[in-house]
Amino acid sequence: MALIVQKYGGTSVGNPEKIKAVAERVLGYSRQGHEMVVVLSAMSGETDRLITLANSVQDQPDTREMDVLLSTGEQVTISLFAMAVKTAGYDAISFLGDQIKIRTSSMHTKARIQSVDTDKVKGHLAQGRIVVVAGFQGVDENGDITTLGRGGSDTTAVALAAALKADQCEIFTDVDGVYTTDPNICTSARKIERISYDEMLELASLGAKVLDIRSVGLAKRYKVPLHVRSTFVETEGTWVVEEDKAMESMLVSGVTYNKNEARLTISRVPDKPGIASRIFMPISDAGIVVDMIIQNTRAGDLTDMTFTVPRTDYKKALEILKKVAADIGAEDISCADDIAKVSIVGVGMRNHSGIASTMFHVLANEGINIMMISTSEIKVSCVIEEKYTELAVRALHEAFALDKKDTQ
Amino acid sequence: MALIVQKYGGTSVGNPEKIKAVAERVLGYSRQGHEMVVVLSAMSGETDRLITLANSVQDQPDTREMDVLLSTGEQVTISLFAMAVKTAGYDAISFLGDQIKIRTSSMHTKARIQSVDTDKVKGHLAQGRIVVVAGFQGVDENGDITTLGRGGSDTTAVALAAALKADQCEIFTDVDGVYTTDPNICTSARKIERISYDEMLELASLGAKVLDIRSVGLAKRYKVPLHVRSTFVETEGTWVVEEDKAMESMLVSGVTYNKNEARLTISRVPDKPGIASRIFMPISDAGIVVDMIIQNTRAGDLTDMTFTVPRTDYKKALEILKKVAADIGAEDISCADDIAKVSIVGVGMRNHSGIASTMFHVLANEGINIMMISTSEIKVSCVIEEKYTELAVRALHEAFALDKKDTQ
């Protein structure tokens, strides 16, 4: 008998029939004697509907009121879900974020969970009820409703699992797990059975959109075993757990890519102390998040600075850079938005040399030019021309034999 | 400078454009220096949409969860309204029932307000904000969301006005006031300028559906001046206020009718103590509300009992009555669902004799037979054949000169 927290996303509870189906699935666990806490998202499409309403009233909706508005989405789902459980003859009770004191920061629309009061949840579990919790929302110290941003329901589930010391936290979604790479571009992509928190963090941030990255960090901190799986099939998905020896023996766990960035280069910058700050301060002041930064020193006290930004911020960043270039006496600006970042991730890299050079060799063999390189302890990323993305992913997936090996 | 509570119904805030229009209207009062508290209903159609969702999951939706579901309707409206005020360059803040501690009983879907904490509202008013409150909802002592039943937003507004000691409470709806009778059947119906709480209570319960009756009772208890008016025109509506001399000089304030009842008669009942109880206990046990009851004594210790029930409960009541008739030895049952109740209401009746007999005379003159009569201090009701309803209403309206006189 275990205490299990399960989270079902918007597509899993997209209409009354799906809600009833999910209720049946949860009851399967209850009948086995497990204590069940269910975290739900808004029905798919509902959040977008509410955002459209808000935008039709205020161009840049007030964030406090936006949270009052958006939090209704999950409120609808939890009440319907509790009704569905009761229809099946079992007992359930729904709770909003503020009713079980999911206390957050006051940063509306992107609040962070600070604490969760588990007394009420435990009390109702002890009375044999399925406890249904609204994901995505909390309450700040003023009693104002807050929301956690897109993907926030994953974080709610992990935070609850951590606070309740649950045996596991299962994230049900419309994919059946985390794959070695995108199956849409590489047919030999294979579902990963077990992966470490750190690897998942790198994969999530690189675009494998099965899990909200904040929830993985939280799961790591509180050692919550995470299980990412499909609502629509019964098979096991991917377990995200603490690193173990088997994982370390693997060189690479996955290959990811990101086509949402653009590259900017400012050339022949006089290489003086403080120059990087003069370039990046105005960009960061404009709210633009810079990903990779590479600096090459030239002869004659000149330097080149290349960096990537989200493609949506590309034009704004370019305007800022032009102004900065004039100010600091840089000679040239070049840029491109037809780039992609391809990455390999694996905790095994820590103990194996030559992984990065294998990657460069594989790309060179395919005639793919590398524009930028960035490495971390468990990741190597290369920026290449966008048109080569699929070719690069397939070549790397094959070269590291991800289709064949078991990750354990 | 006054403190004004205004309530806008669902048709007044039925879409973003209407919400913006209402915000403009409220701002008109703010600009004049008034402190404004705005109570809002769900956008028209939203509550029905939510009920449909609930019914598709549970045949008889759990009432606690139903309240969690239904309360989202007002939550959406208040956030959008606060955004609309901000778009116009003014400040506003929205509050849910539980955020300003609208404490209610735990009777889900038909809870009653017990207390309201006004500290938060007063604080934000003092800072120059328009305070926007979700109507229809509250919170019980367990922290569970409750709702007040259809029309509950009117009650929220009056309760807030009472707690805040507001100068007035304005109920904005899609009609421009209370009329001397239904304008759809009597073209000479006239808008009443001032009416007493007691008269309004009689008119509301008799079917003039402009105001929730509980809110009128509450307004009377706390002496809150109520102003019922239209969202869509600027003219004054009807003031519901304490009785005054001018009102007492009027014989009749309004004529109403009710076509939603049915009549049942049980004849030749042995007239013994306890017989009424034996007839009405099983009917009340079945949850059927009896309106009028009339007992006539016959010769020979026999009595006839006639009463009315809501037409929707007619068949159920008839079944019960048949069983009772057999038990108590009654000789006959007759019944009809093609009846109507026509009433005249006016505080002036207290001091004027002959009002009832004028009514009987008017009906007789039109050849209308009276089946039942019931009187109160400020009301006379007659049950007649349904097909004569409009004729009776017009004749009474004319006989008491309601089209001509000013009610003041």
C-alpha cells in the first residue's frame, strides 16, 4: 500500500468523458489499497479561452487579476473529477490551492511554491477519500490567488508528493515517456526506462516537453521518484530518479534539439574590461534571456562575441546590439535566425573522455559545420544550420547507439 | 460623496464589451467622488454551461463540488471587470467570497450569509480603489466554498451594503424597474418610483422577478435603500425603501399573477382534530411547498380542504392525497392545474376598508369566478381559471387606476 500523487494534464481531462475515464483509472489504484492524491490541470483549451477573454479587456492584463481568472480552469476540473469519483460510488473531495495552503511567492502568473500544508490532505486520505487538488495555483501571504506559469501543475504534484513524503509522483500526459530523441524525426528513438534528475533537467531545458523543468528540480531536491507516463495506455513510462551506477555506464542518454533560437555576433570589439557587461546589460534589461555566449579573442586587442537569444526576441536584440556596437566602437554585426542547437546529454560523460570529440566527428562526417559549441558536465551542445537539424539528430542517435542499448 | 454598492446581473456583463461598458458606467460614479463597491454575477449563460458539465458527470451532482464549480462563473467576471477598470486608467481590485470572509451556512447550493468582514473592502476603498466582489458565493466555517442559489448575487450586494453601512444599494438588471403590473399583458403598466420593502416582498414572491426575495428581506432588516434599475438606460428605476406616509395613502401599489400553481381539493372529510395535519404532513414530508390552504365546514361534521401546490409537484401531490383520502375516509378528490392566482398588493390596505370587496366586484363584473381567496395585511389573492388571467390583471389595474396615479 503506497501513497501516490498523480497529475493529469489538460488533454487527459479535456472533456467530461475523459474525466470519467481518468476517475476510473485512479479508482483502479484505490481498489488496490493505495492512498491517492490527484492533481489536475485545466481542461485543454480552457486556459487559452480565458487568456483570450482577458486580452479582449486589457492589452496587458493585470497579473493579479489574471491569476484570479486563470485559476478558475483547474477549479472546474477538480469539481467535475470529484463528482465523477462519486458517480462511481467512491468518495472524493476537491481542494483549491488556498484551501490546502499551497503558499507561494507573490510573483503573479509565475509564482514559486514556498510551502504546502498537508494536514487537511492527510486527514481526508485517512478517511478513505481520494483527494483532488487544483494544479497550477496557490495563495500568497496576502491571501491573493497566484498561479505558477505554464506547466505549473507538474510542480504542484511534485511539491505535494514531497510534502506528503509520497512513495511516488506520476505525471500522466499524452506521451508515454521520455525518448532518446524526438521520434518524429528519428524512427529508431527508444523510450527511456530510467533517467537521472540531472539528465532530465538538461533534456527538459533543451526542449523535450514532457515535464515542466521546475518540477524536476523540485523532485531532485526532495528525492521524489517521478514517473512520466501516458494517460491513454497502461504501459510503464519513464522513471526519473536518483542517479545510479547503471546510468553512469551509459555514455549518452539522449539527443535533443532546439530550433527556437537565433544567433547574434558582434565583431572586432575593443577587448577591454567591462565590455561584456556593456553588451549584455541592455539586452538583459530588455528582458531578453541569453542562452549560449562565446567569446573569441583576435589579434590586436580585438574580440568577437557571439550569443544566442530566443528567436522571438531576435529583432529586439538586434536593435539593441546595433546601438551598443556604435557606442563601444565595434566594427561589425552579423546574425542568423536559421540556426539550431543540437545537444547530447548523459551522466556517463563525467567519467568518459572523448564524447564531445565523437560528436564533432559525427557532424563533420555529415558535412555539417559547427558554429558554436557549449559544454557542461553532462551535456555537449552545438549550434548548426537549421536545415541540418534532423540529419544531425539521426546521425548522433545512431553513432551513440541509442536505438540499441538499454539505458540501465 | 456616498458609499454605493452596485450589483450587475449576468446579462449586464454577458461579454467583454458589456463588461467594459459597465466599467465605464461605474467609473462615472467614481469620478463624481463616490466610493464604489461592485458586485457581479457570472456572464449570462455561464452558470448553465457549468451545470450542463456537472450533469454530464454526475446525475445529481454533489452539492459541495457543485459550489466549487459554479463559483468559478463570478470569479471570471470579477477579474475581467477589474482589468477593464485598469484599462480605463483607474484602480480596482477583485475579491472572492472567501477573501472578504462572506461567511455562510454550510447548506451547499443554497447557503445563507451569516456575516461579512468589511475591513479589507474599507481599506481598499480608502486607497481610492473600486472594490469588485464576486456575487453568489461565500465560505463556510470549514473553508469550503458555498453558493447562495439563483439570485444570490442580489443578496451578496445587500449584505455588503448592510455591513458597510452603504448609503444605497443599486441592483442593475435588464429591466428598468418594478412595474404596477406585467407590461407584457397590460400596456398601461407604469414604473413604480418608490415602494416599501413589505410591498416588494409580496410582489417578488408573487412573481415580479426583478429582485431576489431574500435580498429584499435583508434590505428591510438593515434599512438598506435599494434601487432597482436598468444597466442599459440612465433613467432612475424603482426605489425600495422604508414605508412612508405617501405610500399609505395609496390603496394598491401593484397587481401580480402566478400561473405556476395547481389546485387540489379533498371533500367531505370527517372534521376531527388532527385531520389537517394528517393531510399536510405527508405532503410536506415529500418536500412539496403548499401555498394557499382553505377549509370550508359543511353540515354534518364534514369539511372540505382546498390548497395549492407548485404545478411541477402537482402529480406527486395528487398521488399522496389519494392515499391519504382513503386512510381518513374522505369522499372525493378534485383538482385542476389550469388555475392562476391574481393578487393586489399595497400597504394602504391596512388603513382602507373595502379593497378586497372592490377586487371581487371587478372580477365578477368580468364574469370571472373566484375559486379561492386568501388575504394578508397588505395583499388580497384570488385563484381563478387560468384563461382569465390577463383579463383579470388588466381589469384590476384599471379599477385601481394604477396607470394614472403616482405611487408617492
